[in-house]
Amino acid sequence: MDRLDVARKILQSFPSRGQEELSALLGQDITLACTGIEAGDRQAFFDQREGKLVLASIRVEGETPGQAWCVASLPDAVRLGGTLIMLPEEEIQERIAGGEFGDEAQDAFGEIINVLTGVLSSLFEKIYPDQIRMVKTGVEMVDALEAAAGGDNPFPEGPLVILEASGALAGSDFSGPMLLVFPQELFGDEEAEAGLPVGEEKSEDAVPAESEPAPATEVKDAANRGTEPVESGTSTEAAEQKTVASGLTLAELIKIARLAVGRVGTEVTGFLGQNVTVGGAKARVAPHGELFAGLDGQQVLAEIQMEAADKHQGWMLVPLSAAIRMGGTLIMLPDAELESRLASGEFGEEDGDAYGEIVNIVAGVFTTVFKEQCKKDPIRFVKTGFQLVDPLEIEAGGSLPAGEGDFLFVEGTLTFADKDLGAVRWFFPVEAFNLADDAAPGNPSGADEGAVAETGTEGGDGEAQNTAAGAKPVVVLYCNDEESGRIFASEAEKVGFLVRRANLSAADGDELLITPDVRLVLLIMDDVGEKGLAAAIRIHALVKDRVPVLAAGPNWTRSMVLRAIKYGIRDILVTPAQPDSIGSKIREHAA
């Protein structure tokens, strides 16, 4: 992962970590959530803003020194600073109405920025490959309209990396976004590799100008010229090639895993005397690169050894706060002490021993279920230890506790005494389960049949090649919009496909990709952006180049097209599109 990618990972995690420090400083609940990381230039930045803005200047020290900025609307800066110095609410509102931002307000908001730069510096020091330290140097007020119209613009020429975060103070939403602005040169001149839509691209003739949608034919040409897609892990096919005769089928294994997870809540409830549930459990095969994806904050990774003819290593993963809460309940910590440990993240020997007893119960449940269901080849699960891990460090290039290969991946939502404790995950190497050579994935997630919509007709043009005598080839359609999904499904059916639909933003439907009948994947995006590209990465990790992936959406730009190609998209379609254009594109890739 290059420096720009690492910086983006750090910035994505920054708001959720910064909110904890700000809440402690202000004595009130602050929420911050990353709503996007974009690229732009100084003119475009102010063209998109309005009203008075407060800019805090930040000096960036290290191997590549420079300048950065934190930007907030004037009302938000006054409100945050006023809360810090404990102004009455009436006075805060008066200052907001009058647009007043004097020395006292600047100093107060400056303290807010000092805390945020401290969090940023800590994250960069911990994860970024180069030394970076950030120090607030000043606070000023600017008029967005004047800056856009050619007035003094504080930002330099050249591409900028812009983090946008939404926020709320004491349950009341900020009036505008909070933004962090960095010159891209601080993180290296690698926009083409990272796919940021700014600057000059390496291949000027690959796609059209930034302001114009890219024709799909040019995307295919660019792909054919050898742009390498991103590899995120080994495919499910590789896992099937490793299986050993006379074992379980993959579908049977997943059902057993879900049965074990279903019993975990009951057994831990009896042990702790508090209601514990694991809701919405889903199981699938996943590459090692996805095991820690989508998580934020420190996690407790319990090591669970699998003992049968051979020994293998498996894991159970929960948020640190969940381990502290459950362990503290077991040793009957007073509420005040438990809340103190939750606030500080303290997880000492006493906490670890207590949580370890809970993991022992969980391991016992898995042992019992696998003994009942696999009498011929039972597996014993034994807790052997645990460690604290940070998913951000792992995703930014740190060492992955789990090795290469494919894993049985089970995830659910952990609740304790009606409190949502976050995601709980189990992952075990597929090779540990002695799967049969002819294991038929079927519906490998073990999900209810109604969980994924399926459409199809007996008619159709019959232009898609059948995978077997009398069998229909399958297209997996990822789409969140019902009407768009209906149009694409209808055209795919006309070509001769059986259409199976899944939600674009969730991984629940990814098990459909494993079936050998799949001949095409369609990604229909409401808006071309990070969420759609994240789905493309996830899907390409499963299908590799075995199945073409087509992406459709509005507002394609040159840089987004290059990123799509890099992440395994075979072709694109600009929407809205006429049904005959959709059908033609599907027919083109039907073979």
C-alpha cells in the first residue's frame, strides 16, 4: 500500500477517534463520522462552500513538511468554542447570529484544533511509514464567496486531499461539515496509483477529460491494454482445490458453523447471568484480506486452536469494549469501576483472565456442536491466548495475524443486556475442515432462501451460454434501487440469464458468486463513489478474472474509470441508460 493509500486509511478512521477526545474535553457527547475523502483544488473547494468559514492552520512537520487546514462553518466553530469555555446557550446563539468571532472565540476553537491535531499526529506516528507531526499555528475567518471570486485563497495551487466529516454536539447536528485539507504532495505524488481524481493521469488517451463521462468502449480498451486489477486475497476456487475427500460439503460446514454460533448466546447467558445474543449471523468463505475489513478501534483477538488429525489456528474477534464489559460483569466489577475501564480502555491481567473464561465457554460450544454434527471427524476447539489488534494498522500494511488462504468467516452482532456491543467475528482456515472433493457450495452462507431475491423466466433470447444441459447461466445483480434493479434484471432475463439479486452495500449476497453457474456480475450504483468501488474490490476478490464484472452508474469521471479498471471492473455503463443499451451491454459479455 503506497503512502497516499495509507494516509487515506488514517484519515477515514480519524473522525471516530477524534470524537472521543473532544467529548472528554468538552464534557458533552460529540459524534464525528467520515462522509467521504475527495480530491479537488483550491478553486473547487471554495466554489462548493458558502458563508463565513473558520480556518485553522496546521503546520506539518516531518520528512515532507508543509501546511494543512481544518475548516468549519462559523456557527460550528462558535458553538464548539463556546461550549469549551462554558458560555450560556443564549450567549452562544447571540454570537452565532451576530457573526462574532473575536480573540476569545478564536482561542477556544484553537484548543479544539489542538486536540484534533494531537489525535492525527498520534495516528500518523503509529501507522504512517514516514515521520509526520502536526501543530496548530493559527485560526482565521474567511468568506467562501470572496475566496471563490478571486480573493485571498489560503490553499496552494495543486491537488488537495479533502476529508469531510459530519458531526453533532449533544445530539444537535453541526450546521455544516468539518473538513481537513492537505496538499497531496505531503503524501507523495502517487495519484494515479491511488486512483484519486485529481492531477494528471499517467495515460492521457486512456479515457476522456475529467468533466466528461467516459465511453464504455474506452474503458474496455484501457482494460485490454493490461491495467492490473487489485488482488485482495485468494479465491474460493483455490479453497475448493485444497479440499480432501470424504469430508463435509461447504454448505454443510456453514450450516454447522451457524448452529454453533446460535448456541453461543444461550451458553454465555447462562454463564454470565445476563442476556447475550449473536444476531444476524452470516457465514461465508472469505479471503484473509477481508477478515479485519470494516472495523474501527481496538479489538480483542482470541486465538482458538482447532485440534483433530492436524492442528490449525482459528480466531474470535470482538471490540475491546465488548471484552471489557463482559469480563467485568463476570468478576462483578462495580458499575463505576466498569465504566471507568470502558472509558480508559484498560484491559489488564484481571480483565484478560475474565474474558478468557468467556472464550473458553464459546470454544466449548463449537467443540460440542462439531462433535454432534461430525461424528466421523470431530474437531476440538481450545482457547490458547489473545492479543489486542488495531484493524487500521492491519489494513494500512501491518502484519496480519491470520495467514494466507481462504477462511470460514462468520459474523454477527453481539448484544449484551440489550446493549449493542458491535460485531463479533470468527474465522477458521477452510483447509482445517477436510471438505469433500465434490463439495457443492450451493447457498454457502446458509442464509434463509428468502434472504436473497431471485428472478427469472423460462423464455429469453437464449443468447447467454448455458453452463450445463438444461441449466441457465446466472447473473448476480448488485443494486440498492428497486426500479433500476428491475430494468437491469428484465434485460438480463431477455438475454437468457437467471437473475439473482443482492444488496450492493452488504456482503450478504456474496455467497452467490461462488456457484459455478455465475457468468456475469452487474454492479448498479446510485452514485459512482467509494461505496461502489469498495463493493467492486470485495467482489473481485471472490471472482478474480473468472467472471466479468460490469458497473453502471451516473457521473463517471476519468479518474473514477481508472480506479474501476484497477479494481477489476471489466466494462462500465453510464446511467440513466435506455433498456436496449443495457441489453446490448449484457449481451456483449454474455459468453
